[in-house]
Amino acid sequence: MSFLRAACAARAGQSGLPRILVALLVVIVVVSAGLSLSCGNSSFKGTAPDQNAYVTLPALGSVLLLHITGATGAITQVAQTPPTENTSPTGLALLPSKKFLYAINSRADTISIFNVASDGTLTLSGTPGPAGGSSPSAAVIDPTGNFLLVTNNFTDNVSVFFIKPDSGALTQVTGSPFPANTGPAEILITPSGKFVYVTNPRIGMITAFTFSSSDGTLTQLANSPFSSLPGGGGGAFGLAVDGSEQFLYVTNPSASNDPPNAATIGNISAFSIAPSTASIPGVLTPILGSPFTAANGVGPSAIAVDPGGKFVYATTTGSTSSIWCFAITPTTGQLVAAKNSPFSLSAGGLFALFDPTGNYFYIGTQVGNGIAGYTYNPSTGTPTAIAGSPFSTGTAPGKMVLSR
């Protein structure tokens, strides 16, 4: 009998051991577990507080405020901003201070700025301003909270704006917008704020930049763009980085695979990121064994790494939606498929993100017009649906941000 099983049995009075040994055993296990022993609750990761979340609703031209119950991960609708025709908000970015929220209006080529009240409700601040390019889609805010970065799909560039702290107003930085190759789509800034990566689905590439936190300047790396796959193609789309920013993972929704996975469409490319001490910091080098794919499934689009840096999840859409789960090899960044992956669960390709505490995982889906929510086992990666999931947003969401 293992220490953990013996301790759990002792709590239930079923161990059959002398009482003094049982008591000693329980103390040893509790202390070694850091007072976080949980019998039969392998997905426990600590207390998750209640929080707000926001999703864009492109078809309605509005932003929806949601409430997430920390104890369960369940989502309820709270309030919605007035619909605005011909805007189609997609990208979304929340200032670290939680004072301002930015919605990227892909059809109107504008950015809406919302004041965030203490209860999370939104009030539009003035008239939406220009996005700096055509068909803006995705957005991120740098870790300092001073700059907003937006991809412009039709004009092949990235706009960078300085955020005025008191009003949230935006001013393009010198040199913006910055060229980002053909059809930039998703954008990611690393936790340190030093590197920015953008996917170019139409050419199967990843455009890489260094980022200046002092003036917001993007400088494309000399070797950029990088091919997402050997030989190109595959439609590089979703991006995710581990917390130590050693590894970058990119979904290739339309890529073909060699046997024995020839029947599977799509895969995940894995790269190591050259550190700041390297001759060319931020350079991407394919990891041995990349690309990685599931035994079956189609077209992963959205991707996320759990906050603990142990697992990569890629999600697919359509009638055969599923969740791909891989364990990250810490020393190399190589991916190892989790047992029983892919999981035939409600998924989608609109977004994939984790609650910062690591308790909950949310997926944006067009099929159910809403958000699928999961807990996951921190040892095996196996996802389990949250009670009530999927949670309806009335119409397909665009992107989602959490308030923590």
C-alpha cells in the first residue's frame, strides 16, 4: 500500500494498521504534500477566486461580460455592450490594471476603448479610433501595460500604440505600423516582453520580432520569417509559449502527416527560443521530432500551455471536434501524447486559454455558440468537463480575456 493510499484509507478508517502507525503515516504524508493532500481529487491546484471575463461577439458587434465562479469554473452572463453594426469585434486585450479594455473591430478597421468599472461593467470611451491598418484581427498588451499591439491582416503589418495611463487613449509609436509579412493573424508576446511572434497562415510562416519596452519599437529578426513546417505550408495559425519562454508551439491546421498518422490532418510545430544571451536572441530552432500530431483528428487551430508548463492543449472544431493533449519534455520541449489523447470532447478553434491559477481551461466554439470549460488532471493532463459546460454566449464568440 502506498503512503497516499494508506493515508486515504486511514482517513476512512479502512487501513487495518495499528492506530499509532496510521496516525504517524497520515502526518508524514500530509507534511510531505505541503498540507495539500487530496484523496481522490487529483485535479486540485489551489483556491481559485471568482473573476470576470470578456468575450467579443463579432456577429452582434458587442462585448459580453461574464462571471466565473472560482469554486466551480462555471460561467454566467452578466451584461453586454450595445450592439454596433458593421464593426465585427474580434481581438480583445485587457490592461493589466483592469482599467481599460480594447476591442479590435475587424470590419470597421477601428479599436474601441472601454472603461472598466469596479464591478466589471463596460462603458465606451469616446469614438473608436483607427487601428492603423486594414482588417485588424488579434491584439496583445505588453507586460508593462504601456503598449497595445494589433495585427492587420489585409495590410500585412502590426500596429503598436502607446497607452495613455490616465485615459487609455492610444497613440501610434514611431515607425508603426511595422511590416509583418503576408496576412498576419495571431500574435503573442513572451512573458518577459522581449519577443513577439506572429503567424502568417497563408504562407505557413512565423514572423519574429524583438520588442522594445521603452518605445514600443518592433525589430524583425534577421532570419525571420521562419517556416512553420519543413517545406512550408500547413497554414500556421495558433501560438503558445511556455512560462519560461524556452519553447514556442504553433498549430498547422491544414498540414498533412507522414505514416502512421497519414489519416490525421494538422499538427503542431515545436521550436526552441534562443535566449537573450544568444548571438541572435529570439531565433526559432525546430525541436527534434517536430511536428507532433495526434493519432487521429483534424485541423488543430487554437493552442495553449497550462500555467505549470507541463501540458500543451490544441483544439479542433466542427462535428469531429476534439482536444489534443501532449506532455512537455522539460529538457527538450518535445511533446509526448497523453494517454487517451485526442479526447472526443466539445471543443472549437476560436480560442484556448487557462485560468491563471491553472484550475480551468476554456475553449471558444462555433458549434455550441459558446465556451466549453474543463478542469484537467495535473498528473495525466486528462480534461474533465465543468458542470454546465458548454456555456452559451448566444452567438459564436471571437476572443476571450480573463480579469485576473
